[in-house]
Amino acid sequence: MRKLRKKIRIVWIIISVLAVVSMVGFLIAPAFTGY
């Protein structure tokens, strides 16, 4: 159970990082395409 829980935690960290990166990308992309 502990190993499974650790894997779930790692997956959640990856998902959160990807979400932040995608949000930042959506915010920055229009600025780059605008110029």
C-alpha cells in the first residue's frame, strides 16, 4: 500500500507540474504570437 501511495503522489506531482506549465504556456503564447 505504501508503494502504491508513493506512486500516486508522484503522479499527482507530475500532473500538477504539467498543469502549471500549460497555464504558463497559455499566458505566454499570445505575447510571443502577438509580436
